[in-house]
Amino acid sequence: MVVNRLTPIARALRRNQTSTEARLWSVLRNRQLEGLKFRRQHPIGSYVADFCCEEIGPIVELDGSQHAERQAQDGQRTLVLEDMKYLVLRFWNNEITEALDGVIEQIVTVIRAARDTRH
């Protein structure tokens, strides 16, 4: 088995997940959302995606306050991932803590649209 150079980083990120990541993961894990398998801290190309469903392509990224200064880098990362045929959804941490149901609704809408497009 070939180990991606980002695998150790991804494992460390999984072990040290934030409370916001844990909250969203509790909804995404075990095929609870639309029966789809999501992976957390998943290496893709040169990046580690917070949450990814490889089956139909959405990536969910959670942005904390540190991302306010990293918008250019995050924008470039999004472009690269979209070039790889992923759809990147970005949410601020406070959206998870204050409006998780709305976030889940947005993710489900994207999943259903992606399914419709693929069929």
C-alpha cells in the first residue's frame, strides 16, 4: 500500500479535531447523511480536506477565525479542488455552532443536486 505523504498529517488532525469538527462529524459519520460515506481529514492532492464524500464529490471545509487572513490561499485551494471535480462548501465555525441545521440543509441540497447531475 502506498502511503500519501499527507497521511500522517491527516491522522494527527483526526486525533486533534476541534469541537466544531466533532459536532459536524457526528452528523456526517456512519452514512447518516443521505446514506453517503464521508471521510474526515482526507488527503486529496496537496491538501487535506476537512470532510469529503468521494462517491459524489462534495468537500466540506470548516473555517475558523484564522481563515479571515487566509482567504486568498483558501480561494486557490478551492480552485484546485474544483479542477479535480470536487465541489467545495465552506462554512465558518460559528455557522456550525449557531445554525447546524441550516448547514446540514445546505449540504443535503448540494448532495441531491450532485446526484441528479450524475444520473
